[in-house]
Amino acid sequence: MKSRTKPTTGEKPASPRKAAVAKLVPAARAEGDVEADDKQRGGGVQSLGRAFSILEEVARHRDGIGLAELSKLVGLHNSTTFHLAKTLVSLGYLRQERDSKRYRIGRPLFALAASALDEIEMVNVATPVLEELSRQTSESSHFAVRMGDAVVVIARTSGPGAFQLTDRVGVVRPAHCTALGKIILASLRPEQLERFIDRAELKPSTPKSITDAGVLIREIAEVQRTGVAFDDGEFNPEVRCVAVPVTDFTGQVIGALGISGPIWRLSNQALHAGAQVVQAAADRLSAEFGAKDRAHKAFAQKV
């Protein structure tokens, strides 16, 4: 009877040393993969940072910006800037003009900004700034936005003074005879302001209210020149106000910030002196909304 022999494969059995090394290979590869992932993540973070720098720089140029200038301002090579910008264009966050090849902000970014700057978020951001402004001035502070041909106060705080205004949040005020409203009117394009003048009823709230279109136009031109609006008893005969614009990351005026106080405490001299404090508060609030420059520069192109 023949003995059965076990078939051989021709391979020598692995030595204990080789077997141990073989067990280490997957672990070594895994560690290498982790290192590669870390490097990839680092590169990704860097690319994200560069992409946001490009977005911010393009947003600061309302007329668009060319590749060479954009590369210089963000400190990147033209090729790097081009590929990042090309990706942002493909995603819609940038758009490139067909003729000039200049880059501009795309619509999806405005949609994101609009979602972030809804009324509730704006109130949450504005309230701490208003509280500090009221502590500094001892007067009521207000933040208002446009609502059709009027303005609506969406956030307010009271100062520590004995007498404070009792305007509630959500109150609607006419634009032509309030400091907050004049700031909003000054932010309109010429054709928008002209349409407002044509359709608005300049009803007087007090004997000091502006009811003449020509006078209002001159008043708005002065607001555009100085970046500050005043109300000396034009809406309430016992109240004086001062307001300045608040801008977002695109440089657009998104609201007006101001203080109000009784005329016996807030003299015209004190009102003008307080304008600097109000401006500083508006700059802080504008910075919270992504603005890079002083808020009153928003009117520079209109003068």
C-alpha cells in the first residue's frame, strides 16, 4: 500500500522573523496613512484659508478685481490664485465677467449672508454694542433697518439716566424726519432716492419736520458728506437724536445706529460731541457684520 504524501507548493515556510515583520507591515501602513491624512488635512486647511482670503478681497472690490491684482493682495502666485478662484467660480461663490475677466462675488454667497444676517441674528449681534453705547452716553440706543419707505427699530437699550425714551422694539418711524431714517435714505442710490421723494408724503410730525423735497435732498446730501444724521425735535419736539450707518462685509449699509435723549439733557453741543462715540460703536457693529472699513465711507461714492 502506497503512503500518501502531502502536496507541496514549492514555497519554504516563513521564518519566525519574517512572520513578525509581516505582522508589522499593516500597522506601519496604517501609521503612514494617518500621517498622509494629517498632511492632507493641513493642506486642506491652508487651501480653505486662502479661498476665504480671496472671497474677502473680491468682496471689497465692488467693481470686480483682476487676477494679477487679486494675487498680489492675497500674497499668492497667479497660478495658485487662478486655480482657487476657478474652483470658487465653479461653485458659484465667485463669478468672472466674460469680457474683463474680473472676479466678483457670486449669488450663493449673498444667500448665505442673508441667512446669517436675519433679523434675530442682527438683534443678537447688535444688542451688546447698544448696551455699551448706552453705558457710555447715558442715553437710549437704537438699531434700525429699512422697511419700505420707513424704518423699523429692531433693537434698543436704555441708558442709566433718570429719564429714558420708552419706544418699544418693532416701532416704525418715518424716514424723512428721524436721524435713523435719514441714514437709510442717504444709503439709497440716486434713482432710489428720487423715487422715494416722488412717492413719499413728507408729513410733519412736529413744526421742525422737513416737509419740502428740496430741503430734504440737501439734508441727505449733507448726511452723505459727513456720514452723520441729526434729528433736532423733528419727530418728537422733546427729543434729539444722532445716527450713523452700519455696514456689512460688502460695504452696503444694512442699518442705522443712534442715540436719543431729551432736549433738556442732550443739547446740540452734546449731540455733536456724542456723534464720535456713536460712530465708534457703529464701527464695532459693522466689524461684527464683516465690514473692514469705517462705516461712514459707505456714502463716499454718492457725494
